[in-house]
Amino acid sequence: MTLRTLLVWAYPRSWREEYGEELAGILAQQALSVTVVADVLAAAIRQHVRRDDPWKICGAGLFLWTVAGDLMNVVNSNWFLLPLPPALFLTGAWTVVRDRSNTLSVARAVGKAAILCLLPDMAAVLMRGASPVLLPSGIMCFRWGIYTGTILRPAGWQYPPFLFTQVVLPCIFTGCAGGLFGRFVNGFREGLRG
């Protein structure tokens, strides 16, 4: 696979079906410099924002954030959790503003983004189990994942219920609040038009 092919594949599928051959022809006729590659990638990102579902974009960002936190071995850090509620609020609001979706569609979209966000965390727990962590206070805890913080004993059965009640449900409620905000935005925009 050549760099030109990869650049075309950076665009969403619907865009590629419509304009992919034309872009491939243009890229074949010119030398690829750093500025051309950067310009094509920036345009691909813009097309993803325009065409992809909001949950995919926000969920992908949260997925990468979770992977980074897992690689940095973040343990029970409040600063690490800061992007989660705004991203899910944005997912809910963006879903309503773009598609004029109902509450069930918003909850489904936010749930998908939350699951995408939690996949690396769950995979890490399944692959390595609890990670022993010595806290600064001298207490030995077991880390069950980035979003679940620490618990004092290694009880794996506690992870799924804790994850659902402390992470997934609040995420869905936050996203639904974003959906209500999106409805307000849509109503405000219609009021300005009429």
C-alpha cells in the first residue's frame, strides 16, 4: 500500500465512494511533500467531522485518552477523568443538533461512545488482572482500571458492577443532558429563523 492510497483511505467511506478516484488522480499527478500530506490529512479530518456520527469521533478521542492513561499507569487521578463528562455531553448535544435525534438515539450514541472509551480499560483488566499499587500513604491497593480507581482487596467480581454503576450510568445521564442542551440549541436556532 502506497502513501497515496493511505491518504485516500484517510477519508470517510462515503466521501471516498464519491470523490476517491478524483483525489487519487490528483495525488498521482503531483509530488508528495509534507505540506501536501498535511493538507490532505487536515481535509480528511474535516470530512470525518462532517460525515461521521458524533459518537465515533468523541468515542475515538476518549479511546485514545484511555490508552494514554493506561500506558502512563494513571491511578485514581481526578484530573484524568476531567475530559470524560464534557466529551459525552458534547456527544449528546452534537447528536441532537446534527440529526434532530430523540432521547433514545442520544442515549444509544452516548452509550456507544462510553463503551468505546472503556474498551482499553476493560481489555487491560482482562489481560493483566489487578495491578498492585503502593500508595504514598504506604497502603497496598489493587488497580482494576483507570476509571475504577483503586480498591483494597483484589476482588474481580466487583469490577463489572462498579464500572456500570459508577461510570456507564453517569456517562449516559451526562450525554442525555447534552441531548437536552442540543434540543435547546435547535429550538433557539429555529426561533431565530422564524
